[in-house]
Amino acid sequence: MTSPSQRFVTFEIDGREVTAPEGAMLVDAAKYGDVEIPVFCYEPKLGQPVGACRMCLVEIEGMPKLQTACSTAVKDGMVVVTTSDKVKSAQNAVVEFLLVNHPLDCPVCDKGGECPLQDISFGWGAGRSRFIEPKRHFRKPIELSPLVAIDRERCILCYRCVRFSQEIAEDYQLVFLERGDHTYVGTHDGHPYVGPFSGNITELCPVGALTSTTYRFRARPWDIENAGTVCTLCPSQCNVELTTRDDNRVLRVMARDNTDVDDGWLCDKGRYGFQLFHSPDRITQPLVRDAGELRPVSWERAMDEAVRGLDRAGERAAALVGGGATNEEGFLVQFLMRSVLGSPHVDSRPGAALDREHALALSRPDLSAAVADLDSASAVLVIGAELVDEAPILDLRVRKAGRRLGVPLVVATSRPSSLDPNAAAVVRYAPGAEEALLGALAAELSGGGESHPRQGRAGRASLHEAAEQLGMRRPSGDSERARLAGAREEELRTAAEALRGERPVVIWSERLTHGERGNEAVAALLALARALALNTGDGGGMIGIPRGANGRGLREVGCAPNMGPGLGAVDQEGLPATALPAALGRSIEALLLFQADPLRTHPDRSAWERAVDDAGFVLAFSDFRNETVERSADVVLPAEAYAEKEGTVTHPDGRLQRLRQAVGRPDGVRAQTEVLLELVSRLSGTRFEAPPAQLTHLVMDAVPFYRGLTLDRIGGRGLRWQETDAAGRLPQAPLPDRELARPPEPPEGLRLGTGPSLWASVETDHAASLRFLAPRQEAQLSPEDAERLGVAPGDEVEVAVNGTGVRARAALRSNVPAGSVFLIEGTREDNANALTDGGPRTVEVRKA
Amino acid sequence: MTWSPSRDVIEVQRGPDPGGLGGAYRAFGETLRGLKTTFGRLVEGPVTLQYPEEKTPVYPRFRGRHRLHRFEDTGLEKCVGCSLCAAACPAECIRVVAAENTPEHQVSAGERYAAVYEINMTRCIFCGYCEMACPFDAITMGNDYELADYTRSDLIFTKEMLLADPVERTPLRREGE
Ligand code: SF4
Ligand code: SF4
Ligand code: SF4
Ligand code: SF4
Ligand code: FES
């Protein structure tokens, strides 16, 4: 993406000529001349500077008063002084002032040793205070939320946390209460500050006022080491730093700023989910089912059983790879299946298979946008995805694009989205009608309204006129599609209007391809891409959010039933995950579950229950005794947590990122790649051995468009394969130019929509600090439907399809469209997947 | 550069040979001169201390085994587990793991207390930096120097050992002694 080329200016600071980018704030510009100006409230991540703390005062020639360097842009020829007596005395005064109410109890403070206030008091303070009056007192420490403790005495009122809540997370919960020296930070209604991103304020606070309850007092900066890796708990794949101490445990997770990926933010699942690594419930020993019970056994015995089970099944084995697996692990599983056992059945998606043609088209480098492209997009379309639940950090990124960079946002979802208030246009459609909606939007874009800037204004206009003369204002079929999608035509039209521009970026959820008509939906998506002319220009593109954290990588290394490594064609197509339940116990005997838990994450739970019961042999790599394991696994091999892995993963935008081992594995847990290699060796009779780096090399070689990528090149920041020479090796796939199929008639009745929740996850269940967030099943209804059904908010209801029911608590939402009801996927109990089967569903809701 | 043995040979320069009489003086005269001191002291009686029955007294500022202190009035530990001693320690032999006080379990005066406090005496060089670093005078160097033990692990002193009443095995030097 082209950003306006940067210009440089020359200015003088402390007698030195310095060149710095034009428009940079003096604080940043000074760094080009190795001058440090102390700051508290300035944090570029938070947007515009506010100039609240006055720590950064400097003298600028020609200005009578001192200026705040954090909010003064550098100009050509400016003369800045940071060391004069005037500046010094101002700095001393500000420090003294900040410390007036500050307890300075560093020894008990958790921030001690990594505290900017300590550093600045030491470096720029006068070292004494004239304040002898009593300081202000608060009850402390108290819980701002179960995850964050607040000590109001230490707060220096820098506004950072409040700005985060107001301008970044946009949850508008944190505010300054009272005024003057009574000011303190709190939530506006006194409720705990709970939100998907609340933990970030602990990293932002420049003093020890906000601390995370999981790290409080655990260690000092000189006790710890930080290891950089990548969080693989969701597709955002944030860059993280894991803090470890001498006891080989992860103590906290901090952001490792990478503007190309996460902008330096983390969600609370990523920040606090680390507790799951050290959960006492974790499986740290191989288990074998013995008289119906899973019992711990030695590795030798477990491996013997595993080898025997897989060997017996041979080509009648199938594998499911969970989204947390690395590229290397995924590659080895598909290699084990295809090349060793001779079975084509390997899948990593919970839905139907994606056509190879479509997968290739979707991977085209010209169609794919990078995360950073969101910042310079002409408009952003979010389709079918609730980002905060599916890839939370992208939610923040989209908010930033809208708020700070003025990028118009179009939200097209069936479930009301938390991004709605930010959107220039919102399109609601019926659950499961993505295909019709995409088609309608594509038709709207290539049909009515303004002509597309790149499609020859004149030609389009005359066509339009001709059409008008013929009395057809809009190409027929549009309104029909809109009807099939259950969407309103005006909404579609405003959305299309907002999307016309040079560089739109489309964020779509892969969930819309999981259904029975997934491939038709992809065809419609590609038609939309064509209508937006994403393939012709230098900007714009799409980002697909897979269900699993490394969904994209797994597909690209060959964990798909119809595609081998590098999206290559396969001789024999395997069964996709959706077809497995029917085949298990019949044509398929053995099932390898690689960090996968189909009973929780895959649709059609009852079919899966039957299937895993019927399976002759189930080998599971798992970190917890989840339901699938308890119910069906014959052999369980302990799985690694991401902090223990070496390998690579691929971000939804094609960025390869590197996982590095931060802590040792618990006793009894072996590296999964090593175990897989042992299985490969024993089952094939040829010895395979490869240390992690060599394995990565192998994978990069096996995927044509990864070729030439090395761990060194990937480095700490990652590298998008689309930006390397190897991208040309992706098999060419044209954008299909077929007439879109007619979407099916929507079913009559109350339609069921399901969606993931950030908190309906294994991390929430097993990380002690997050447990309070585990959601109960909730049925979101429109007030109209609720009235019709006689359901009041908070009622226990049963949502049922053909006699199968799920219990839920009724929640009335005025923004839920009438005729739809929404449930959460993946909850521990009352999982919505008992009702789903990949197709559109109508349900009955009754009071329980 | 190749090594040649001849380069490393050092020639010893000897003094001039004193000759017959001089030689005899060197053999006996100097010895007798030394023995004069020996016999002169003999009358003073033995000065050897019969350790371990008797112990060398130490100066009050002698830096021996550490002690952790409590407040006399409340009985709370003075140490708040700030880890500053661990940061100051050049031998890196202090390990502090802090935890949070609760009203039911109040260990120290502040919010924070040392849940684990260990000094590895096999590595301590008795420099006293920990004492100097402590903002609460929670740790001080005692006078005890009898720290030998049979296993290394026994030489990792825990918080309980350091908090226990001071071992009074070591006599202090009296004023002017
Ligand atoms: S916030 Fe910083 S200066 Fe204040 S008590 Fe804590 S460590 Fe000390
Ligand atoms: S709590 Fe921290 S971040 Fe918030 S205003 Fe106070 S000092 Fe700033
Ligand atoms: S006396 Fe010196 S070496 Fe010994 S524990 Fe204290 S700081 Fe460390
Ligand atoms: S002994 Fe003193 S310096 Fe060491 S942790 Fe305790 S309070 Fe801090
Ligand atoms: S950093 Fe400039 S006013 Fe706070």
C-alpha cells in the first residue's frame, strides 16, 4: 500500500542540527538527535496527544512560554532547547507537583523497577519536595475488575487509561470522577471495568496505579526474562512477550508492539489465558483407555498403542487438526495421513471443504490486504464477522481506522455487531443468508448508483441512461437477492455507496463458507471482490478470518481434504470434516484429533457424538480432558501449549510469524513435532528426524509460495509471503466470471444464527482468572418475537430443532431483527452446535 | 609465532656467595635471631583459642549471618518483599518471591510481603549490600560466622531461619578490646 511519501525537515535542538520527519511531534523528532524529552501522558498508540501532564515542556525560540513537546509538531528551522534553566526548573516543578499526592511507596509498589515515574523523578526531578501536608488517601488496593487492581493514591491522572477506554476500546467505561485534586479514575457507573481489552490499561499506566491481579507482586524486573513469541489463541496472532521467572512458568503476557499485526494491544484472553499453561488439570502424561477408563501410562506404551491403532486403520484413518496447530505440526499430520497411512482424509476447518479453485482465487496476492492496509483503506467492509469475538485485535484496528483515519465502515452481519455504532452503513440480513447478501451487494455495486471510479465513468453512465430509458432503473435480480438475503434494499444501497472508492478492504469471516452452500457463498464473495475491483488496483483487498488461530496456515500446508501443501491438487480427495461423522465407524475406522475437540467446535453435535462413539480408534493430542477426549479417546498424548512450541504460523493476511519456546514443557510432555515424527518413522519404517528449524525449512520448501522464507527472514516481526518473490509461485486462478447461482429460498419461521464468543473457549474454562467470564448460553431475541412467544428478559428458554433442545437464558435486544434468534457457539454447556448442521435452521423457542 | 622453549627459560640471578664464615652466619645467625622472638614470647603463655569451645570475639560491625527482623510492637515482618536486596546483591544469592497481604493473613506492614525469602549462604560474600539496600532495615548482617554445614542445600537459609531469634554464639569484642 502506498503511503504519502515522507518529507523531512531540519531543526535545531540543544545546539545540534537534526533532521526529522515532517509533522512528527517534538518528542519523537528529538529522538533523531538523541535527545530524550520526558513524557507521561504522551503515547502515540492512544491517538492525538492531550498535553495533560506538562512533563514534556521545552523552550522554543520565538515563543514566550514553554511548550509541550508532545503536542507541538516540528517545523523547519525550529530552535528547541531542553536543557536551559527555565526548562529545568519547569521539569523539577512538574515532578514535584506530580509527587504531591503520590505516596512514593516504591518498595511495596508493583511497578517498582519498571516505573516511568521513578525514572523521571530520578532523571528530571529536583530530589526534594516542599509538600508537608497530608496526601490524599483512598482505600487501596481495590479491584477495578477481577483482572485489574487499582491504587488511586498512586495515580498521577495522566489520562492514559481513560483515553484507552474512550478512544481505543471504545467501551466508554473508564472516566475521571470528581474534579480538581479530588479527581480519581473509575467506571462511570461504579461497576467493574470488564471488557475484552481491559488488561491493556495495566501496560499503559505509567505508575503502579493499575496492576494486573495475575502478576501483582510475582516478580521484579530484575527477576525476570522476557521471551518473544506469538499468541495462537485466536487468528489475530498478536505478537507477545512472555515473562518468565526462575520457576519455568509464564508469569504474564505483554504486547510486543507490531503495527503490522496488533498495534501493541492484546485482548484479555491472550493476556490472562496463559494461566492455562500451568493449570493443574492439564494433561502431562500419556493416557490410554483401559477398561473404559483413561489411565496414565508410559510414553512407550502409549506410542505402541497409537502406532498399532493407526497401523490397523491405515488408509481408513482420518485426521482433524485444531486451529492452534503450527504450520509444521499441520504439515506433519497431513504427511502422516497422506504419505504414510495413505489416507486422504485430513481437515482443519469445521465446515465443508473449500473448492480448490476458490481457495486459489482467495489467496491471490492482489486480492489480499494486509492488516496495515486498513489504515489507508477508502472504506472497510466487515462481512459475516463479529470481530471482537473472532479476531479481537482487528476489531480495535477497524475502530482505529474509522476514528482516527476517517475510514468509513460498512458492517454487514446477521447478528447485531458491536461495530454498528461506528459504521457508516449497516446491513442486517437473515442468519445463514450470506450467499444471497454477497450476491446482492455485488450486483448493487456493479449495477446501480454511481459508476465505479475505475470502470470508465462515461461508459457506465451511458449504460445507465440506456437502462433508465428502458424503464429498468436497476438491473433486475437485485431486489430479489435482497429479499432472499432478508436484507433491506436501502441498506444495501447505502452500503454500496460507502464502498465505492479506490481502496476498499473487505474483512470476511470464513464461517460464511462453512455451510452446505459455502462454495456458492465464496463465488458470491469473489463476485463482490470483482465488483469492488479489488483485483485491479494497488490497494484494497480482503482478509478472511478463519475459525482457528492458524486456519490459513493449516490450509496452506495441506490440512484440507482436497488440497495438499501449497494448495496443490491431490490425487484422491478426502472427506471434509462435515462428512466425517457419517463415515466414522463405517469407511473410516480411526480418528486422529490433533488439538481438536469436535464435540465443542464442530456443527452437528449429535452426529459427532455418535461418530466418536462408533470410531474404532481415537488418538488425541490434547492438553485437557475435554469432552471428546473423555468420551472417545483411546490414546491421549499430552499437547504442548503455545509457549512451549517452536514453529511458524500464518496470519490471516498471509504474514508468517515465528513461535519461539519461552518455557520448558512440563515433565512428561514432549514436543508434538517430535512425537509426530516418531509416529511417521515407526509407521513408515524409515527413520525421520528433524530439529525444529529443519522442519520449518522442510515446510517452507513444500509450499511453493513459502519457498525461500527462512526463520531469519521471518524474524521477530513476520513476513507476508505475498510480499516475497515466492508469491509468483501460487498457481494462477482467475476470478470466476460465472453467473451466480440463485440462492435458495429462505426457510419460514424463526431463524437460528450462531456465533462464537470470545469467552466461550478453553482458555476461559482453565485460566483461573478468566473463569468468571465464561458465558452461559444466551438466546438473543428481538422484542417482537419475545412478545409473540411470551418470553421475558432473563427467562429460561429452550431453543429447539426437531425435538433437540438447548437451554438458554433469554436476552432481548432491540437491534436483533425480528425473525432471528442468536445463540453462542462453543459454550461449555448447552452448546449451540447441538442445533446446527451447516444449513439454515429454523427453531422453536419456548419457555423452559 | 612459534614457540621456542629457549625463550621461556628464566635465568636465575644469584647473589654473591658469602663464602665460609658468612655462610655459617647465614645458616645459624639468622635462625637464632628469629628464635629470639619465639623465646621472648614464650613467657607470655599460649594465645591459641580452643575453638569451638572458645570463640574469637568480633567487632559489632562484623558482617556475619543475616537476620530478618520483625516490628517489636506488632510482630509483623519488616520485610515487604521488595526484592531490592536481591537487586543489590552482587553474588545473586537472594531470592524473593512476594505475595499480597490479606486482612486474614497479614504478614508484613504493607500490601506486600515476602512469601519466599532465601539466601544462599554458599554464595554470599558478606558484602552487606543487602543491608544497605533495604529500605526498611528489615535485613541486617548479624555477627554469627559459624555457618558450616554438611550439605549445600542446608546452606540455603529460608525466611523462617532468618527470622528466628538471633543465634547468640558469637561473643562481641568488648569496648577497647
Ligand atoms: S508508581 Fe512508581 S514511583 Fe510510585 S510508588 Fe510505584 S514504583 Fe514508586
Ligand atoms: S490510573 Fe494510571 S493510567 Fe490511569 S490516569 Fe492514573 S496514572 Fe494514568
Ligand atoms: S551480603 Fe552481599 S553477597 Fe551476601 S546476600 Fe547480602 S548482598 Fe548478597
Ligand atoms: S529485606 Fe528489605 S530489601 Fe529485601 S525484600 Fe525485604 S524489604 Fe526488600
Ligand atoms: S507528555 Fe506532553 S503533556 Fe504529557
